[in-house]
Amino acid sequence: MAKAMVYTFLAIAFIIFFLSPSKRHDHHRMCLNRRLAHKVSFDPLVSRIERSTDDKGLSKNITYVPEVDDAQEYFQDDGVLNTTLRLMILFPLLDNAPKDGYISAKELEAWISQQTIDRLSYGTYKAMFWHDKDGDGAISFSEYLPQFSPKDIEKNSMAHGDAGWWMEQFKNADVDSSGNLDFNECKDFLHPEDSDNEEIQRWLLRDKMKRIDDDHDGKLNFSEFLLHAYNIYKSYADFENSPALTPTAEQMFAQLDTDKDKKLSVEELRPIFRYLHPGELFYAKYFTRYLMREADDNKDGYLTLQEMLNHESIFYNSLYEDDDVYDDDDDDDDYHDDL
């Protein structure tokens, strides 16, 4: 069965590859496919086991971990997770608004989004545990980034990854200007793509602008937009609706160019911020659409338990693939690479 799951996923990857109109567009479609497979959690039990094995430095393979409560009953004698049983257990938990024997896209997205929020919160708690050296429940700049000396901070270099660059983002996240990050501020700092903090969003867009603004005039002309931004947007927009409904590059540029100066500023790029800097919650929405498209056999807009069991591999595809297969140089991960 595991081989069949792998082949199914590879077939999906091949279809996405085949339909892509350009190499750059293909790159971002494959990135989307990779994220859908590995960056979005469906089953909280799998997440708990992954956290336990990660904390202990064990293999990432999903096998029974004694420290994870109530896990043993869901594993077969060969140590493989019984995904059929798990789906049967989870179905009534998803089916709640209303409880009618069907799972709507809204119910599925609410479930997956909550798993994503739990994942982000766990990552934040873990970071604070390791970096809060004085135990005051908050993290200072020097606690989180001790590699920067007072001299580095005073120099205030704004080059990507330097002390001034990080300090600007730290101050953006430090909403109350206390000089320390509490839990929510730390979550925004660690996961800026998922933040609603407008200053953080502008900071990310300014940083991207520096790397794609070929003539260094602080704005994107149409050629720069087409080369560096539009195909990223289109990859997600095509998946979100259909290619026929996605605006052309010319239409999108005109829509964003509110002052009609034939160039796009950082502020004008904000409407497509989530496309240029997709976060975990953004991918949760797309993962929901992916699951609905693949598992809704009769295309009525709802999932039954039988439909989910017919396609259980797509709900658990991260169990059968190696993350290294999908390694790429997507600059959407640059921020986290620096962390």
C-alpha cells in the first residue's frame, strides 16, 4: 500500500510538472506541491509524534513513540500507523458544523488551520524555552541572537542577515516597545509570513523588493514584476481558482498600480503579500482545496468518510516521502534559513 501511495503522489507531481508553462513557473508549482505535502499537518497524532522524535533527535519516520499518550492503539504490529483507523476516529471531530455525516470545505479548512496554528504555537513555545535565558517569559534581542556583539548592533548594518537587518524586524515585532518579545510578538518574529502585523509585512516586502528590483529605483517596473513576482502569484492563483480566471500579468500590474505611475511600490504590492510570502496558514487554505479536489469523488463539494478512506494516502502523504526529495532554493525560505 505504501508503494501505491508513493506512486499516487508522484503522479500528482508529474501532472503539475507537465502542465507548467515555464521553468520559473514550474519551480513555484513544484514548491507549492512540496509545501502541500510536507508543510501542512492533518492529523494531530502525527504532529505529536513528529515533535517527540524531533525533540529526541530520532528518525523522522512515523513509528510508535511510548512517550506519546494513546498512540499505541493506532499502530499495527509492523509499527506502521493505521491511517484507516485514524481517519475513522477523526471524521466525527471534523464533522461538526453541522454534524451531518459530511465534511464541507469550511469544516476541513477550520480543522487544518487549527492544526497549523498549533504547529506555529509549538514552535514558538520551543524557541522561547531554549532562548529565554533569564526565565522572565520574554526574549530579548541578545538572548535570541547572541552572535551579534554590541559593536555589531551599533554598526547597524542593514545587509540581509546582519545585525541591523535583524534589529529592524525585532523592533517591528516588539509592538509594545518593551525591548523584549512576549509569546505573541515572538510568534510574529519567528513566523512573519503568517503575521497580521503591517510593519512586518512591509519589512518582508521591502526585503524582497531589494532582491528583485533590478534597476534599484525602489519600485518594480512591469518587466521586473513579470520576471520576479507575477509567476509566483500565478502559481497560487491558478490553483486557487482556475487558469482561465487568473488575471494576466498586464491586468494584475494595472490593478496593483493604484497611482498609475507604471511602477509598483512596496505599499502597492501589499494586496499580493500572501502570494509573495506564503506562510503556513496560507498553505493550510491551499491544502484544503487540494484535499477536496482529490478526495471528493462525486464532486458535490463534501467529503464522506468513505471518500476519505478511498484516498487516505493524500491525507498522510508526508509519511511516505522524504523531505529531501523536494529541496529547492526558493527564496521564500530565506528568512527561516537565517534563523
